[in-house]
Amino acid sequence: MQSNQSVQKNNRELLLGLLVFTLIISVMNATMFNIVLPNISKQFQLSPSQASWIITGYMIVYAIGSVTYGKLTDRYSLKNLLTFGLLLFAIGSIVGLAAIQYWMVIVGRIVQAAGASVIPAIAMIVPVRYFSPESRGRALGTVAIGFSLGLAIGPIIAGVVSSTWNWRVLFVISLLSLLTLPMYRKYLDEEKGVARKIDFIGGLLLAGTVAILLLALTNGSIWFALVGTITLIFFLLRIRYTSAPFINPAIFRNKPFTFGLIITFVMIGISFAIPFITPQLLSSVNHSSPVFIGMVMLPSSLMAAFLGRRGGKLADEKGNPFLVYTAAALLLIGFISLSSVVGMSPVFIGIFLIFGAVGQSFMQIAMSNTVSRTLSKEHIGVGMGLFSMITFISTATSTAVIGKILDLGTSTIRLNPIPQNSTTIIYSNIFMVLAILIVVVAAFYYVQFGRAVKMDADEKMNSEPVTSKG
């Protein structure tokens, strides 16, 4: 019996290791092409808006795919879904590698995203399905290592590849994910939910809503926003009145889950601002090269990866609220410090990025653990799929909003008196506003989750019998 438990534990740990490696490839694939967009634009003579579709198209399909795969876990096993997704990821990589025209690059990226989006969905479900609530935080902390390392390695590899070989070589890196497929086939079980009819119309409406609203954000189009809102209304009507909706509206009657998604959307958006703003700052103010920017960001991402498991253990030992407040404190220190040193030596920026990157990692762990604990077993698949989608849409929203603010250029309002260079004021102001927002959202989290945990602990303490020392 003990031996069997030991084997199961080893298998679970191996699965986590596989997830970390696959997530590194997936996250790298999502970030590497940001660095080489100028090279691709030059080769195919593209305008900035045309080139942006290499990123935007990937983002849209990735966001939709994460919730779709989560929904499909009710019908198909994780083993088969992951096999399908990784093979599709590889096919897209081959198309991109062979691209001789711009449209082939777009097709390759979209097919890549359709396959790669299985990875974040599965990465959220495996810790929930294979680990007990008491050890789930550590498992999610381990998974977070993949996100952190992917963010760390992606820009550096993209800079080296674009300057040494050809940007197409980036597609070869994605093919490495196929190495994990035989092991996934061996160690994932055949468990799946109850087979139900899939509402394809509802799925298409959800896909259309996400796609159009993301386009509205990236292009700043009111018409796209209006069409997206109308599509959202049709989607809500569809899931309310059809017999087997793509997303059961009952899941949103789970108030802790719904509030958890709202808090996740804001928290992740705030924390993800750091890896987006930093390259813009170093490039425009410090005039740094892509390779140097990657080197500045590397220590913070490595530290986040190193402390990822520790963050998960903190959630298990002291509770998710403790980890949220720890993450918020680290982000607050990072934002205020970065707001103060913009325009100074990149060494200072690299040091204070560590606080932000570790805070970002801890926040991802804490919110995924918080949301997972609000779900029943029947809603785990679609619920964590929605969590993955919300996380990705949050990052897209954050980059779009901050990008629009940066387009405004300099600012006459100075929220932090330390920076003196007029070109750095807008970056300083953004970091200060984010610092304020993190305090507000942390307080909202306390009202919704932290206070309830404290009340439960007090009730448990009061219910324990008092023993006499005499």
C-alpha cells in the first residue's frame, strides 16, 4: 500500500516537471515574437498595424482556446486533449518555419495558439485534479516556475536568434514540446467528466466576443467595442436559455468564484504591467538593445522561478490570503521603487524588478489556488479554463491600456517628485498609479476572502475545548 502511494506521488511530481518544461516553451512562444517584430516587418514590408497581428492573432486564439480546452475536459481525457494540442502546436510551428509569405506566418501563429492554449488550461487542472487542497499550493507554485522561466528566457533567446540566425528559427524551439508527449501519454490517466452535448453556437459566440473586444482594445476602435458588446449580450442570452450551454450560468451564481475571477482580472493585469513596461522603458529612455533588456530582466525572472515553490508552500501553510498580501506588498515595493529610479542606471531597475517579478509570481499562485477552492468537482474543468482565459485577457487588456497611455508621451503631472527627466515622468506616474491600485484591490480581496478565513479560524478556535492545567 505504502509502495503504491510512493509510486503515485512520484508520478505526480513527474507530471509537474513535465508541465514546467512545457509551460516554458509555451510562454516563450508567446513572448519571443515581440522582440523580432521589427525584423519580420522589414522582411515583408509591413506597417506596424499589420505586424501587430502576429501577436494579436495569437493572443485572441490563445485566450479562447484556454477556456475551450477547459470545457472539453468534461468530455475528453486530459491525455487525449494534450496529445491533440501538442500535435497542433507542432503543425503550426512547421507552417511558420516554412513561411515565405506574411499570411503563412499568421496561419502558423494561429495554429500554434490553437494547440498551445491546451497547456495553460491543463496546467491549472492537473494540480487541482491530482493534488489534495492541502498540497495544491505547492503544486501551483511549481507550475508557476514554468511561467517565470518562460518570461525570463524568451526575450534573451529571441534577441540572440534574431541577431545570429533568422527569426524563423524561433518556430523550431516550439517543436521541443513534442519531446514531452510520450511521457504525458504514459502518466496522465483516462479520467474525464460526464459526456455532455457541446454547445458549439455558444462557443462561437464566446470566441467572437473575446476576439472582437480584444481587437477593440488593441486597435482602440469604438465600433469593435460596440459589436463586441452586442456579441456578449447574445452569448449571455444563449447560455441562459439553451438546454446545454457552453458555459453553465450556474457557475457564476457561485459568488466566491465570480468575485475571484474579477479580482484575478485586476490583480494579474496590474502585476503583468511590469514585464510589459520595463522593455518599453529601457528601450526608449535608456536606449538598450533587446539582448541587454533581456539580461536586465533575467535576474528577476530567475528569482521568481526559484521562489515559486516557496510561494506555494506559504499558501499551503499560512493560507491564500497571506500569500496575496505578501505578493501585494512585494508589488507595492517594486512599483514605488521603479517609479523612483526610472531614467537611472538599468542596474537599479534590475534590482527592483526582483520585487515585482516575485510578487507577480506569488499573485498568480495565490489567485489560482483561491479560485480553485471555490469550485465543485463538476465545475473544475470549465472553471479553471475560465480562469486561464481571464488571466490571458487581463494581460492583453493591461498591455493595450498601458500602451495607449504611453502613446500620449510626456506628462505635466508628477506623482513622484524624485524623477526629474521629463521623458520618464509618464513611466513614473504609471508605476505610482499601479501601486495605488494594488492597495485597493488587496483591500477588496480581504473583504471577500481574507475576512471569511479569519472568521473561520476564530470560530474553530472558539469551538476547541478548554482543558484545565490542574
